[in-house]
Amino acid sequence: MHLPFALLGIDSDNGSEFINQELMRYCRSEHITFTRGRAYKKNDGCFIEQKNYSVARRAVGYARYEGASDLKCLNELYRQLRQYTNFFQPVMKLVRKERHGAKVKKTYDAPKTPYRRLLALPGIAKAQRRQLDAQYAQLNPAQLERDITRLQQRLIRGAHTRSRACRHRPGVQPRHDTRT
């Protein structure tokens, strides 16, 4: 796992893709509290859904990727993306909302990367800080961007190749979404 702190709990969606025996077994063995969102309250996970779009979907699109080579490429892309997003992409956190009649005024804190926000927490051990600082010192944001672009292009080429192959076989529909 790539978390610089102990995972204490998982709050899951209600779908069977999230709630299954394997996940329950893992949570029990790792002493992780498992809870689930309220039924029919899709906004319970709105911050995760926002990150799914702004990070994952924007990076890999909606194509269907399959096979060992796509899995290897996706894993490498997510590794690079995780480093780029957490170390070099600042985000602003909502501090407060004030309603003035029909208008809502939102106040945000100063933009910081998740890396800087994590270092600002009082509970992070010195050894973890040193490890994060060492990892940060080894990263080159321009190289990460080039690597991310290269991996995205490899995935897209593979998806388009499979799509063309399917179109040439009678009765076979392409297995990717065209929203990319």
C-alpha cells in the first residue's frame, strides 16, 4: 500500500463491487473498520467521485482496457499519476460556506499539495517525513508529465487497435466507450 500513515477505516459505496467477502476478510485481517454509505444517497461519496473524474477519468478516459499489457501499463500510469498529483498538484480546501440570501460565499484555504498538507499534520512521524522528503527530492515533475503522456498514448493506441479489429469482424461490437 502507498499510504504514509495507517489506514484506520474504509467507508464504501453499497455496490457488490465494493462490498464482498474478499474486502471484508482484508479489513478484518488488517484491523480496518469497514462502514458503508447510506443507501440511495449517492452524494455521500461526492469528494471521491470528484477525484475519480478529475484524476482517474481525465487520465485514462472511458475506454475499456483489457489484458496483461494494459494492466501493466495502467498500474505504471497510476503510479506516475499518484506521484504527480500528490507531490505537484496543489488543491484548495473549502474552509466555510456563508449564505447571504440566495447567494453562497465560499471561503477556501491557501492552495497546497497533498504532500505539503500531510507534512503539516502533527501526527506524522519523523521517519515518515524523511521518507516523503526523500521521495519528493527524487521526483522531476516535467519527467513525470512526459511519462504520463507516453503511457496514456500507449493505452489509447491499444484500445483503438482492438476497436478497429472488432469492427472488421462481423457481429463483434467494439468493447470501449467513445467518450474519450
